[in-house]
Amino acid sequence: VDFYRGIISPADRQAGLDIQSFKLSSGGEKGLYHYDLVMTQVLLNQRIVSGSVKVFVQGVQDGVPVTLDFKKLSPNNSVTEAFKFRYFQALAGDIRLPEGFVARAVQVEITSGGSNSMNKSFPWAVQG
């Protein structure tokens, strides 16, 4: 109920495209992670919105700051960049981090027509 309430009558959100949630969980192997991203269209959901989403992981490798594209980290090509929805869309996939890479944050960039674009950063926090 809280999820749907956030779409139709958000308390602290502006109308338009939004990132409802981003979650990481262990993939069961060393360096393998599963992600779940939920995007919503808040209040302005009379028409379908489409565009692309890019996800990056920021971290350190060999003492040097590095930003890696989720698309290039997918062991099974499960990273989807295109979206098209009216109310919400969930995207999920797997990534494998390179050996020695220490993740710090995840950056999500959403681009669609008009002014419905946004960037949001999340701390690297693996659940379970």
C-alpha cells in the first residue's frame, strides 16, 4: 500500500520521474551481486514515459578512484537500459565486480524526453 501511495500522492516528492528504490543483495558467489531498481512516475502518470537508465558503481581499485558501468559488469547480459512504463517499472539484474575493486556507491542516471531526467546516488549497501 505504501508503494502505491508513493506513486499517486507522495508526501515529499515532486511530480515526474522518480527512483522509488535501489537494493543490492549477495549473488551467492564472491563478487557477484543482484540489484533491484524501481522507477516510478509520480502524479503525472496519464501518459507512458520511456527512456534509458544507466547504473554505475563508484569505488577504488589499486588505490585509484574508478567508476564502472553495470552493463559491462553483467555476467549474463541481465542489465537493461531501456524503460517504458506508465506508473512504475522494476528492473533487476546481476553484476560481478572485478577482483580487488572496493565499491563505495551506486549512481543511477535516468534520461527520458523533455525534462524528465534525474541522477541519484546510493551508498553501496548489500542486504542479506
